[in-house]
Amino acid sequence: MPSFSWPGPSYVIAAQSLYVPESAVRYNSIQSGDIREDFTFLPAHFPLYPLLIRSFSSIGYYQSMLVISLVSSLAFLVAFYLLARELHLAHPLLLTLPMILLPPRWFIVSHTGSSEPLFFFFVIGSLLFYFRRSPWTSAALASLAMLTRPQGALLGLAYLLIAVIELNRTRALTPVLRRYSPYLLIPLSLLGVFYFYFRQTGDFWAFFSAISIFHHFKLTIFPTFNFGAPNIETFWQEGSVLYYFLYLVSLIRLLKGRTWQLGVLGIIFYLPLIFLQHEDISRYALPLMPLAFIAFAKVVATRSFNLATLLSIPAIFLYTTNFILYNRAP
């Protein structure tokens, strides 16, 4: 059943059709009206995850999708543990273990078909090598993040802003260029995605055509609290307020600390959420999750916090089961 939880089936269709509209119509198992011979929303899903699904499709497309998600989730946790050690955070294992289950929306995402686990692995891996001062490895992983999800562009923007801040502080142009010029791989990767779409669909700007049907972003702030608007099916949104608050507190703590670069990255990820019109804030805010764990490392990396996480397993599993039962393709 996790195989049919959204957005997994969309990635499978992208993997089967390679984004070619005529093929997508043939593989349209979800019976979407937005998959036609003259248009498909599939380019909204960046291609690295579907291409990996296709590469291991000998075990079955849906099976491949789940295996890649699970392996990527494990790789992300390992990368986060290594990052915690690199930052000299106390008890990195105790800091990492609760992330298997928390937040509950992450537990769902990591056990269904989605590109977030792969994306998070590349982002955390990029940060790990950034702090190890291996810019080319960091940039290569960041470019893979760009191939995985559109939010990879935000990672590139964050590195650019960090470079500007460092240049302003040090007034040393050559060292800054030497450290940050490898991150030009990120926009080059984005151009590669658009060229791939051009080859497959005939439209270089297919991504923008695809996302135009979703109505996710508005010019007003916090449109997620506009009950009755597209993508807003409930007025019970206190949880979203808490996510906005907790992540903002986390980013302020990071900006004031020695790893201020993580705070800059978090702000870049946070700002689009203010204009997002979607009730699933808990999912779209997930890139902030590892940053929040680092910001509150002294609280999370304790036996009491880990014990509370273990005692919450029944609630998390019931929430997950209920979510997957109803958030599924036809």
C-alpha cells in the first residue's frame, strides 16, 4: 500500500514514460486528466529519482521506488550523523536516532515513494563536505540535489548568499572565489534538467508549464490559512502555525551560533513557505527538519528525548497508517 501513496505513482509514470507525453498517456495508471498527448504535469517532478527507479526496474517499478526511498533515507541518516560529528555536536548518535521517527511526516515520506529522502541525502552530504572544506565534492552533491528536486536551486542560492557574506566580512576575493566557484555546477545542472525536458517534451520550459496547474504560491503571506482556497481543505491548521514557529526559532538560534551558514540556508528554505498555499506545510517544511535538530541538539541528544520518542511510536504508527490509507492514488 505505501507504493500507491502520493506522490509515488507520479514518479513511476515519469520513470516508465521518461516524460514523453505520448508514453505518459499510455502509462497513466492514476487516470490523471493532466496527462495528455499535448501536456503533462510530470516535469514538475525532477528526473534523477525517476531515472534511478527506471535503472532498478528489473525488480518492478513500484518495488524499485520504495527500495530507493528506504536506502536514501538510511544514507541521509548516516550523512546527518557524520555532519553532527563534523560540527562537534554532543552525542551525535542520540541526536540522529529520533530522526528515524520524527517528525511523523518525515516517517511517512521516508517509507513511501518520494524524492525527499534522496534530496536530503545530497543536501546533508553537500553540507558535510562544505564544512570539511572540500568544495568540489560539496558542489557535486549539491548539483545532484538540483537534479532531484526544484528546491536544489534554493541550496544554490544559499551558497551564493553565504559567499557574499564571507566576501563582505573578509574582503578577500580570491579565497572566496576558490571556495565557492565550484557551486556553479548547480545552475549548470538546472540547465541540464531543462535541456532533458526539451529533448523529451519539446518544451525547454516544461517545468514552469507543469507547476502552473498547482496554484501553490501566492503574493499574500501565509495563504495556507485561507480555508476553501485550492489545496486548503481544512481550517484545523494549528499544527501549521507550530511548524512555522518552531522552525523560525531554530533558524534564529542557528544564525546566532557558530554554524550561521546553516541559518542562512534555513532562511532561504523558510521564506517560500510564507507564500505557500498548501495545507501540507509539515511536508514542504521538511528540508528545515535536520537544521532544527542541529539548532536544538542539546535538547534532542538526551536520553529523555529519545525515551519520549520511543514512547510515541504507537501514535506515530497509527498516524502513518491512517495517512497512507487515505493519501493514495486511485
